Amino acid sequence: MQSFNKLNCFVLIVGNARSGSTLLGSIINAHPNAMVANETSASANFWRRLSRNDILEEIYIKSENDASSGRMSEGYDYTIQTNVTGKPDILVMGDKVWNPATLLLHGDFSLLTRLEDLINAPVKIIHAIRNPFDVIATMHHRSKAPIPDRILWYFMHCDAVCAIHDHCQDSLFMDIHHEDLIMTPDVVISDISGFLGVDSDIDHIESCKRVLFGEPKRTRFNVNWNKDDIKDIVHRMSQYRFLQKYAVEDYSELPVGV
């Protein structure tokens, strides 16, 4: 196995469930100079009692397996087929972390500092974001948990991500809106490459575009909403810089239950 002694950075993809984080991990993993795994046991245990080699070897094996056997999430296959055979020059490695881990990471910021020291490369954070109404609707549909509970869960993650960002340099943190990725993939994927310090690759971008939907899925219309819940979500969105673009949208046509 490679020594991985030329890493530009170690990337962690965080954010709410159903926000496109698995897709982002797959996109980065498809780059010829990157390997990103999906929810390693190392990140689930916050890299405790592990060596640099332990962490990177699991990412190497898991990302290769994901690329060959498929990267699935809730019935969707995010495997990106590329012409890349072997990756002799790995500059970026990382993990799409288990979603609840985001809540725990912000409670102990020293975890990220220790990870950076262990890997001997900067830790960069990519925050996957999607319209809260679509995220909450999808979580409600899949878990059957009451919508007010899903609202609380969603915004708990937002608070956790804000706290993590407050402890990071801006140059080490990137917000990616799912809708922007779907509608302007060339720009967003190129921006991600620049953030990670690797060259933008046209073949990579074209391969990624083949797995993207033609437009964002608006699952918000699959739920009968309570008017008070709609007002609550809109109000909460206005409190977060990275949700401002959603707070000004028109939600008057959402289906409302009795």
C-alpha cells in the first residue's frame, strides 16, 4: 500500500442526513488524486487509539470497495464510473462521517486537532447543505418520526456545524449547497477541487455529472405540513448564514394538513 506522504489535506464531509453528503463523498472519491470513504469505523470512533496508517488504510480499502461494488445510500447508487485505473498520486484522503458524529464533534474540538496532528496534514471540512424543507420531509418519510422532532434534529445539526466552523479557519471550511451542485455542477465540482488543492479535471467532472439528477428533488411536496411548523422552519432558517438563500423562498404552495 502507498505511504500517502504527499497529502495536501484530510477532508471530512459533515452535515444533516439527506443533504447530499454521500454524493459529495462519491464525487471527491472519483477524482484521480483523491480517496474518500463512506462512514469508516475510524471516524465513528473519532480516530481513538488508531495510528495514521490504521486510518488511511481503512479509507484506502473502503473507498476502493465503494468504487468497485457501489456506494449506496437509502436505495440510491452514487457510484461514479471513471476511466481512472489506479491512483499513484494521492493528494487528498478523507471520510464522509456518520451523521450523528457531527453533533459529537462540536462537543470536543480537540478531536479535530488530534486528527490533524496524527495525519500530519490540514483537516478540511465540507458541509453538505440542502433546503431544510426537503431534508425534514425526507427524514420524516423514512423514519416516520413526527415532523416537529425532525425539525429539532435538523437544527441541532445546524448549531453543531456552526460551532465547528467557529473553531476552523475559513480557508479550511466550505459550504456546498446541494441545489447548486445539481444545477451548476461544473462550477461547484471545480470549486471543490480548488478547495482541496487538486487540479480540476474535465473527465472527472463529466463522470460526476452522469450520476446527478436533472434538477433537485423537492420532497417537501410529499408531506402535509402544519402551518406553525412552516413558520417555525422559515424563522429558524433566517438565523443561519448558510440557510439564508432558502429563507427567502416562497413556501405558500406547500401542502397543509388539517
